[in-house]
Amino acid sequence: MTETFEARYAAIASRDRRHDGRFFTAVRSTGIYCRPSCPARTPYPENVTFFTTAPAAQAAGFRACKRCRPEAAPGSADWDVRADLVARALRLVNDGAVDEGGVAALARRLAVSERHLHRVMVAEVGVGPLALARMRRAQTARLLLEATELPVTSVAFAAGYASIRQFNDSIREAFGAAPTDLRRGRRAAADGTGEVVLRLTHRLPLDHAPLMAFLGLRAVPGVEEFDGTTYRRALRLPHGAGVVTVTPHPGEGHVTARLRLADLRDLTPAVQRTRRLFDLDADPEAVSGALSRDPLLAPLVQRRPGLRVPGHVDGFELAVRAVLGQQVTVKGARTLAGRLVERLGKPMDAPSGAVTHLFPTAESVAEADLSGLGLTTGRMDTLRAVASAVAAGVVVLDPGADREQTRRALLSLKGIGPWTADYVAMRALGDPDAFPAADLGLRQALERLGSPMDARSLTLRAEAWRPWRAYAALHLWSSLADETPGAGLR
């Protein structure tokens, strides 16, 4: 951990990339803030102030470094571990909640007053939700300036600014340059296909092969496509539909995301959902360090040091697929999901390759006749129960959800047991500590490792794996998949 000034200064002196996104270095003599790995000369300690977020540094009057671009660093996994008010608020702000409904709507969603929300966020993050949203808006504008040929005025309004003057002032404040200057120094580029092409950074290492294989094996016809190298899927977004195509670059610290969006205002949520899908904000060093202390897991971690937990872009879709996957094979669950999409999915206005449909909404599944899809009566009842609960807001399946409350709500539904609830928490809610202790695959993995355990014994052993039990589960599942990559998890 790098919580003391001395530890953080040592990290920037060694330009340690592992800490990018966990804290930011502001230099009072230059008025600039950087990543810990910035290649610029290490500042004198008396000139340094550390911040936990980029918006906090900006609010204190510092501008983003043009060399290391700290605002584009991977997010801190520390907030993903936490399930409290501040962590939930941060996840919702990053997903565009303030842009959609303002701070008042965010506070109502979290069941607190605006004043209380502002106070607790300033205390822990250094700025309130509005300042965080403004920084996110500036980042979106910069991405559009660098990755599209849109006129500057169109970029301003697509990023959510009310006026050109506000847009110019915000960009100058955040990046120390005019919008036209950022466009001249672009790093990304549009390629004439109408797609926004971005480099999404992550911490190394990233074990991309099992992650891509996992998604590829479960690709639902019409919604997803995998050609062995590149993964593509449909996105349901606040202002319309989109398609993201992701290509990994092993060892380079980023993946390429090609986004085709019906409305460019959806750029921020599209990026955030893609990051969650590929677990790009994970801290593999922290995970490996914690899990390697257990001699049972140490060889598995050494074999796959950058293993990620596959997330998802749509909590309801993930819950439906979890129900369809109960007591059937991966192939069987994929077939059932494809039938559901064919019957209830919405055709896309602009298909991309084999991606032709959006996954059905909770409302459409709750009201539909599900007979003839190959489902048992009990499975159909469970799907309707989940869909009705999500449509009514009784079950909330996004990263800002109260994890414990969501788990209790899921378990109250007919046909939803602990395995399904924990699986949904792991992938839809992004809980790095979710752990389906009763899973048969985990017990099979333990038997192969020569340490058979029942669910109770495994639960006790797994206490030492907190707060990374989801990654421990992935390592155990992946140990079953050496011959068939990606096949260890339903």
C-alpha cells in the first residue's frame, strides 16, 4: 500500500506504473498534476502534494500533464472493493448518472440528501459529485476531439456542455490548452468508418487469452461475436444503441476499443461499461499479493498472474443468462439465450457484422410468452420473476447498487439461490469479493489440487482471500480449463 507520503514519493521516484490511477502527483512549482509513472523529472518533495483523484487535483488548481495524461489512467480498484456510499456514488458518477439527472437524482438514488452526499464525498475524495462529473465531461470532450472529425461546436454539445464558452473554459482549466490545440495534438483517430477508436489503458499484467475465450464461448448469437482475436457486442445505452469491438494488445498496457454509437453523448457510459466488461481497472499486483499467501492458490496465481474477472455491460442481461445457465452446459445456456434474443430482442438500426440485436429488456421479458424456447415451467417462472423485479426497481443490477440489498432481493425470488446471487454480484455488480462457495466447479478444482472441501470448509478457508475472493474463484475455475480455455465458469 502507498498511503504515506514517503511510500508515494518512492513510487513516483521509481516511476512505478502499478500505482497509476491510485493516486496523483501535483507539483506546486509547475501547477501540473501527473501519474506516478510520469517520465518527467521527479519533483522535489517539498513541492509535491498527493491527491486520490484527478478531479481533486484539478479542483485545487492544477492542470493535467500533457505528457503522461493522468486523467486517462486506469481507475483505482480500491473503490471497487468498497460497497459504501462514497464508492457507490463514484461508480454512478463514472457511469454518467450526474449528466443524466443531476446531483439531485444521484442523491435520491442513494437515499441521502444532496448536502450529505457532497459532504462525505469531499471528505474522502476531495471533491463533490458535481466536480467529478465536470471532470468526466472534460474527459469525454477530449476523447471526441482526438478520435473524431466532429466540429468543435458539435463536440461541446455532445459532451454535455450548455455553451461554447463553458466548454472552452472547462477544457482550458482541465488540460491547459484550447480545444483546437488538443485536436492538433491528437493521439487517437477516426478511420473513416464512423467509429470512435480509443486506447483503454489497464495495469499489467493482463491475462487476455482466458478472458477472451470466456467471452467467446458464451457469445450469444445476434448480440455478441468472437472471431478468435476480436470480441464485438451490442450496447444498450441511455440515448440509443451502440456496438463495441475490442482487440487486446498483450503486454502493451491497453486494449483497442472501436465504438459505433447512435448518439455521441453515450461515449462515457459506453467506455465505462467496456472497462467493466474486461475488468480493466483491476489491480493484479494487489490480487496476486493477497492470494499468493495461501499455498493452495499460489501455484495458480503464478500460472495466471493477470487473471481478470469478466464483468458485464448490462446487469439484467447477466441475470437472465445466469438463470438460463442453471444446471445446463455453457453451450446449452448460449443456445437458450440466442432463442430469447431471436424472439424478444430489438433489431439494431445499424447492425455490425453478426451483431444484429439488442438483448431484450426486463419489461419485454416480464410480459412475454416464453413457451417454446426449451425452458422448463420453473425456469420460465424464475425469468419472469427476475424481469418483473428489475422492471419495478425492486432489484437493482448496476455498479451503483447496494450489493447486500441486491443479494437479499435476488434470494427472495423463486428459483434464485446463493450460486446465482453470487454469480450476479461477481459479474453484474463488479463485486471483487463475491464468492459462490457451494459451486460444484470449485469443489472439483479443490479435489484436483488434492484439497477436497465441503462448502462450509471452503467458506472458512476463503476468509483469508478477502477482499479478492472472486479472483480466487476464477483461479480455481480456470485450473479446470487448461485443456478447454474459458470453460471453467458457467
